Amino acid sequence: MWRNLATLSLALLIPAAACGPQVSDDSPASGRQVLPARVAVRSTVSKPVPAAASAAKIVFLGDSLTAGLGLAEDEAYPALIERELRNEGKPVQVINAGVSGDTTAGGLSRLGWLLGQRPDVVVVALGANDGLRGLPLSEIETNLREIVRRSEAAGARVLLVGMRMPPNYGPYADDFAALFPRLAKELDVPLVPFLLAGVGGIRGLNQADGIHPTADGQEILAKNVLPYLSGMLRQKVAAGAAGSR
């Protein structure tokens, strides 16, 4: 895993200088993104809503980015999202199932136990380590598809989170990035376009390894995911109200 991290760290930083204006503003290698003001994920509401028996249960299935490697547990983006949703009056219970070094195959292998927790939503944020290792795209896609299908069969809704490789991975990077929207469309699930948007490749928002976000970076990750998750929870509430009529 650390060999993979070192590879990505150099890949993110070196191409940023080499590619110059050819790199898009939302690519992990872009140095031209404007650092946003401190996002509002860390709410100042003093009395958050506690998780209740009726709380929506959300499982975040991911790797070290989700686990918040190098940070306190409550600084990882799943915890920030849980806090913000509760502060908004939405009773939720978050399970951070991020495991450092995990791949789509690893996530699939431990999915059964997580679905046994009867989640309402499964956030699938896997694939980065597969891509770093250059695993076949067909294998990545097959694993993600199976994770989505099993989760839905267990009664959970799925939010798929897009990942990208740095541009020096060549055509593989383009095909890898295209995999996520294609799969989301095929399976009719919502998609976060890119987990690391606004964070990837920005030195001040990543730890010394150049890949794992700082606490400030994790706040932006939370901001990237939160609108999609909030929308899914609103739909769940609306569907429940309609069903009770």
C-alpha cells in the first residue's frame, strides 16, 4: 500500500507542473483550483440531534480516504457528514467501513457483514487502490456492480463515488474515470463525480504523503458528498410519507 501511495504522491505532484494549463481545474493534478473558504461542514449548532432508533443507517464502504488515515476518527468525512446531518435535524447513524489499502474486491468480500447491519444507504467509495495497481478495468467494474446489486438486494440504496487516476497513467486514467459514470447510469444510482475534487494535488490540503487529505481536506470531501446524500435521505423520507397514506 505504501508503495502505491508513494507512486501516486509523485504522480500527482510532478504532472501538475508538467501539464500546465492542459490539466482541467477539477483534476487531481490541478494546481489552479481556488482554495475554498473553510466549508460549513463543521457546524456551530450546539445541540446536535442524537441518533434514534428510527435513524437512517449509512455505511461508508471505502479505503484509507474514507477511513481518514492519519487523522482522528471524528475528522474523517463520514463523521463530518453525520455531524452535519444531525445538526440539520436529520437523525442518522454512520458506520465508517473505510479500510486502508482496500480494493473493490476487498470491499465486496466484507460486504455481507456490513449488509447484516441493515443499512438504509451504502456509500461506495472504492477503486482508487485498484487503479493505482493497474488492475483490469473489467475486474473493477464487475466488483463495483456486484457491490451495488447486493446492497440493493438487501434493501439499501447506493451512492456511488467516482475516483480518478493522475494524468500520467495515460489512456488507463481516462478509461478508469469513465467507468464510474457509465456504471452509475447502467445501474441507475446517484454518483458523486469525484471524491477528491478540490483536494487532489493541492499540497496544503494533503498530508506529507501527498495523497491523504488533511482535516481541512476532509471537510471538502464531506462537502463533495453531502448534497448527494442529503438528496437521497429526502427521497427516503418522501417515499415513507407516501407509503403511510
